[in-house]
Amino acid sequence: DAKTTQPPSMDCAEGRAANLPCNHSTISGNEYVYWYRQIHSQGPQYIIHGLKNNETNEMASLIITEDRKSSTLILPHATLRDTAVYYCIVRYNDMRFGAGTRLTVKP
Amino acid sequence: GAVVSQHPSRVICKSGTSVKIECRSLDFQATTMFWYRQFPKQSLMLMATSNEGSKATYEQGVEKDKFLINHASLTLSTLTVTSAHPEDSSFYICSASSGGGNSNQPQHFGDGTRLSIL
């Protein structure tokens, strides 16, 4: 019963920006948006999270719309090692995963 | 910081065996830990929420007598798969955060345990 919708797959050219969208139209006022990624056969890796302001760290940027019903994760210069399944999660007190987006970075 | 260690990384055992998986937060105290299961080509499925010093809360459809969870300290939670059968073969993953279940602090995940029951 994940509360987010993501495209099942995306491709991106190496060195270009990867923009991964997520819809969370039923988000509540106290719920944060989290992004994780999972490389094959590993545990998920935390990327970034935010409430309503845009956020940036060394890995990525998170853009949240003003109505908070959607967000976009931006990997500014994708590399082959960024190939993974990316999960957008809306969370208050637990962490439930949807199907995520399988991002493939191509040479 | 925020490292979660999970052990063992891989287990292969016979049907009927009980298997214990450990999840440790190495550099922070975790009031709440989560246990997940992931089948091939599927997403992570939340199994239970483990709170230090109290009984775990299990998701619907997860047998609490089959999957025993103990969270005896702020840095260790264990999942025991009792009398494991081939259908229990899966990738088991734990997560923890320093802020507890209702915090906005991100969860950090272990590297998972691949359980194979023969």
C-alpha cells in the first residue's frame, strides 16, 4: 500500500543529469519525502529527504513542488555506478517501499 | 556515520533449521529497527517494526511465531526464522535510525542476509 507512484524504468546517458519523478498526491502535512536506491543484491542506500523545501547534498538534489504532491530527484552527472532501482518513500512512522524506478545509465 | 551491520550475509541450511540474523547499529542508538523481506525482482516488503524493550509489531500476514524478533538493546535486533522451509528463502534486510519510529531521521539499511533453505 505504497503512497507513491514512480515510472518503472528510465534510461540516462552517462554524464547527463538524471531526473527521477515521483507522485505522492495523498501526502500529509507531517510526512517527509525520502529517496533511496538499491544496487543489485545490496541493502538500500539513503540518498536524500525533505519536507517542503528543496534539498541538495553531495549525492543529489530533491525538488518538491509547492503543493507537495510530487517531487523530482536529480542526479546532476549520472555515472554508470548510478545504475540502480530508486525508491521514493513518503514516511511518517514507517518505511514502506513501492516498486521504484529502475534507472539504467548508459555509456 | 550511521552504519548498520547485518550478519550473516549469506546462509544456506537444511529445511527445518532455525536461523538467526543479527542487525546492529554501529555508531548510533536505534530505538526502532525495521525488518524487510525481498523476493527476486520484487520490492522490499516490511515484515515488522522492532522497538527496543518491547514486543515487535508485525505486518498483516507475517507469522510472529515463525519470525521471532528480539530487540534487547539500543544497538541490536535479531530476527530468527524458526523451522525454515524452502519458501522462506529470501533476502532479509534490516534498517535503523537514530531518531526512533516517529522521527524524520532517515533509516539506514544493512547489506542484507540472503537465506537459502534446501
